[in-house]
Amino acid sequence: MPEFSQCTADELVEAIDRLHDVAAQRRSGAAAQRRLLAAVAEYDRRGAWGQDGARSMGAWLAYRLGVSHRTGAEWARVGAALEGLPALAGALEEGRLSLDQVAPLTKLATPETDEVLAEEAVGWSAAQCGAAARYARPVPGGESADCHAQRSLRWWWDFDRRMLHLRGQLPDEAGATVAAALERIADSYKPNPETGVFDSYDQRGADALAELASSYLGAQASPDRATVVIVAESSAVAGEGGVITVDGGPPIGVHALWRQLCDARVEIVGPDGVGRARRTPPAWLCRKIRRRDGGCRFPSCERRRWGHVHHIRHWVHRGPTDMDNLVWLCPYHHRLVHEGRWTIAGDPNGEVIFVRPDGRPLARGPA
């Protein structure tokens, strides 16, 4: 707006303060927002924010008005863009478009498309405006390479809480691939059979990531390259107390150990330090169990992939590793049986019954 070009820096600061107050209290909000952005653009054009020791206009607005750095930077960008887009600027000032609609459109609009967008966008939601801007902009080759170069993933243990922390970012198609896999697994989970309530989506997402990793390790041809080492004293394996730790990680409980031992590769080391390795049960038997069960045996569970072979009577308690003592369970229900203290009765070759920790069988329907 021309009048701001005649203002001194101090006058611009006063205008920004007052217009922000007016816009925040929704007194002539649309017009005030437009004038605020114009004042911000002029102040930014002069670089006057540097006189207050700020590193950018966004940083100056964050300090001066108490907005976030992201919001301040967006106001500066939108204010500058609207200088060359009079139709969108007018639609904002008149209240025909909101700032949430106009902001993404400034990334899409050109002087040639300004008027058309200002008319068409009146019927669009803010989300639709954002999507239009996102998908209409071609991605330069250099930008794609930059995204790929910025990929990262870090993980570290919190041994006191026995938690592994993850932090990272993935570029475009790699991120979409991971998100699609995690969403598909997480969406397949059923409600908790005791409460009838779903775990939170964050919890199901964590379970999905663990399943992806487990399925990858389980598919490796070389067992030595696909080994998570759990070190346990013989007394701990028998449930008589003792130390159980994940190699390079935290201690774990005995029921978590037994769950892993259901179909894990086990190496037993004697006093002379010589070990022997075996897989319980063997791969051919796992295939027979999976063909027989067709998927997780828990009622109403439809999971058919990435399951575990479970010993109804665990082999550490002298349960046999044969068809009459083994069932196929998905990771969620396998954990429910071990850590959740559920039990299984019946004949794996016929009907099996899942029994709650309080001794009540899981009913299939009303009494």
C-alpha cells in the first residue's frame, strides 16, 4: 500500500503494533490483516529489523508480536508476494478470502493467474487452497536432490525407562513408502479384547514399526546377520529369577523372553564356552502351522502376515515342539498371551479357547 512507503521506520513499527491488535480482536479483521501484511512487507523490504538485532523479519515479528518464528516468516513472505498480486490482496482485504486461503495461493499465483485464482478460490476451503498450491508447483531436480541429502535417522537408548528413542526425516517417495507401510499395518489392528478399545494410533504406529523390522530380520537367509541377541541366565529362562538383557540394550522381563523364545534361534553355551544353535521350531514346521491356521488364531483377528509360532505349553516348561502344541499368532496377540498373562486351551488342530487373566474364557457371542 502506497502510504506505508512514506512512513518512517518508527511509524511502521507503530502501524504493525496497532494493526496486529485490531486483527487479533477481529475489529475489521480482514482489512486489518491485509494492511498488517503490507506494513510488514515494507518494513522487511527496508531490512529495518536489523536495527533491533534481529536476524530476519520473521524473528523480529516473533519478538515484537509474540508470534511463532514460523508465523512471522510466513507473514513476511505473504506480504511480499501480495505486492504483485492485487486481486488476491483485494479479496483478502474485502473478506472474500481468509488469510489461511490466501497464504498458500501466493505460492501458486502469478500476475497472469491472479484474478482467476481470486475468483475461483472463493469456493475452496483452506485445505483445498493448500493442496492446489502443493500439487501445482513442479519440483526442481536440485530440490529433490537436496531433500534426499537431508535424510537422517538417529536412535538411542534410555536405559532407565527401557525405551529406544527414534528421530529422523525421510524425503518424498521414501517417506511415502514408509508411511504407507506403517499405516496399513497400524490400521489392521483390532481393539483390545479386554476393554474393546483401540490402542492409540501412536501406539499402533510403534507396533507397526516393530513388525516391519521383525519381518525384515525374519526373512534374512543368514541367521547370524539377523540376530537380536538376548543374554539370559539359565535360572531366568526357567522363570526362577536371574538377569535377562538385550545385548546392547536394556534388561527385559521373563515373559518378554519367553515370547521371543517361542520361535527364536537359540544358542546354548555350556561351561566350556562351546555353544550349539537350534531354531525352535524348524522352518518346515512353521510353514505347516501357518498353512493349517491360515493366520492369527485369536478370534476375529484377520492378521495373516508377520506372525509368530507360539507354544501353548512353552518348551522351557517341557512343552513339545509339534503340531499339537503350536499355534500361529500375530505379534499383538502373541504379546497379549505372554505379557498380558492370557492362556490358551483346547486342541490346536481343532478349536482353541483363549482365557483371560481372570480365568474367564473369551466368549464368542452373548450367553
